[in-house]
Amino acid sequence: MKNFFKACLLRGTPSMVLALGAGFVMASSADIRAALGMGAAVLISMLLTSIVVSAIHKFIPAYAKLPVYLLIITGFVSIIEMVMEAFFPIVVDMLGAHLAALAVSAVIYRDAEEIADHSGEWTSIKAALTTGIFLTVIMVICALIRETLGNATLWGREIAFLANYKVTALAGAFGAYLVLACVLAAIKKLTGAEEHLEGEEHE
Amino acid sequence: MLTVEMILGILLAGLLSDNYALLHFLGTGAVMENERSTKQSVVLGLGTTLVMLITNAICWPLNTYLLEKVPYLQTMIFVLVVLIVVEVLHIIAKKVLDNYCHADFVKFAINGAVLGLCIHNVEHHLSYVETLVTSLGVGLGLMVTMCVFAKIKGEPVDEEAIPASFRGLPIALLTAGMIALALLALNF
């Protein structure tokens, strides 16, 4: 796990990807079911978009890349939304407009435009998997902390011994920022990415 | 019929207690990765507000008269409208403005707040005027948030005072959290 995070961090994933995807990461980190649902949606849409974009990017003129890529992402996000609505309606209710807003997510668009557009299928699939899994892991960690400590529940079920000690601030907007900041700082500390990135800057 | 008090209330909610970027997490990415000066952030924010206004002005009738029968096409049509609006504004900017930034138009299109607002307005069954006022309020709220963050980022910071692992995005998130906490107080 440490090596995986390190690999992500060395590619500059957390600072760039989490800055761009901070919105949906925080929005879905209030409940572990929402985090897993959003994680799956991000991972699948990213993966499918990468495959399609890397396959057809040579036929798309430069001026049409933005609309074409966004419509490809929207198509996949709409399909995922409909499937989730059929099988996991609670998750769709929890995510609200954030699930549809994935269609214009800067993270998925950046992945399509900067990686899938310039490389082959395997490279873009690997990049999409790395980013998607990284974001899912971050969402799940944040959700575990926020749901158990903020709501005293896990997977929607009450944890009796935590009921009297819950920190309600963690369940709200402030909690989302606080937990994500702490998780990101902990990853940086554990992997020593700070020193590496600073070293890179000096070079 | 909307009264002046109601309009002011909706505008203030969009600016403060219902701030999309800080409290709804829509458009947060645009605020967090914004590296521009305060002045450029005002331009970016005004552009986003304009896109929001026009997009919602088109999406409301489309949803009311067309998409009610085909709700599964909602996201696709809304994204298409956003893209068309951004492209038309891009063409106009090319002809009218001497120095415009192409990257700004990409940012308008991939701003989650624009699409999120369209869906929010439709889900809450707002009237046409309410939709437009909400769009204006939310857009201005996003602009103010961008400017606040641009100003904070522009100020000299004693890096040594921040623990090494909290430098960069974590401290920016904590700052946003503090502002969100202050804005939450206005909800009561």
C-alpha cells in the first residue's frame, strides 16, 4: 500500500488530482456507501473514457477535443448513473447532483486530455486505474473517519458505544475539509513525498 | 411573484449561506487550483457567472417542455447546452476582446458548479425568475470565493510556521474549512 501511494505521489497525483477532485471527494465522504459508489463511478468512467479516447484521439481535430471528450465522459457517466439508480438508489440519493457533475469533472477530463490523448491504450488504462483507485481509497478512508466519528454509524448502522461521543462537526462541511486535509497530510508524512517534490523543484 | 426582499435573500444565500464551492462542494476544484491574481479571478468569476446565467436560462425551458418526457437525457442535454454556451462566448470573446484566455473557456466548461446548478434548479422545481436569480447569486458567490482564495494565496506566508506535511493543499483545505464553518453559522 505504501508503495502504491508513493507511486501516486511521485506522479504528482495528490496535489493536482485532489485539488481538482476535492469537490466530489468531500461530497461523497460523509457515508462509506456513498464513497464506494462515487469511487466506483469515478474509476469506471475514467477507465472507459481512457480506453475510448486513446483509441480515437487521432481522428479528433484539436478544436473539437473539449466537446468530444466531455460528451464521451457524459455518456459513460449517464450510463453509470442509470445503472446505479436501478441497483443502488440509496447511493444515488446520497450523491445527488455530484454524480451527474462527474460528467464535467476536471479530473476525468484532465486524464482524457493529458494522458489518454497522448499515449496508447495500456498507458492510459494504467493511469486511469492508478488515479481512480487512489481517489477511491482516499474517499473510503475519509468516509470511515467521518461516518464512524461524526455520525456514530457504519454502513448506515448505528455503533452503540460511539453514540454518546460523536463529533457532529465531522459530519458537516467543515469535517469534510478537516478530514481530507489530515488524510492528505498523513499520506505525505508516511510516504515522504514532501521531500521528493521539494527536491524536484530545486532541480 | 418575487419581492425585492426575496431576490436579495436568494442572492445573499448564493453568496454566503448557500455558497456552492465551499458548502456544496460544487466548483471546489476550480477554487482550489486557481493560481491567478485577484483581478484575473474576478474576470474568471464573472465569466463563470455569465455562463451559469445563460445556461440556466436555456436549461429551464428545455427541462420544463422537453426533458420531462425523457429524463434520462437530462445530463447529456445540459452538458451539451453548457458546451454550446461556452463555445458561443468563446467566439464572441475572440472577436470583441484583444486579450482573452482560451484556458478560461475550458475552465467554464469543466466547472462542476455550472452543471450542478442546472440540476439543482431543476430538482427543486424553481420558477424561471428564481432560477435566474439563483444562478446570479451562486455565480457571484463562486467569484467572491475565488477572489478570497486568490488574495490569501497572494499574501506572503511564513512556510516554517506550517508543519511540512500540511504545506500546500492540506493547509488550503483547512483554510476553506474555516471559511465554510463561518458561513455555516449564517444558516441558523
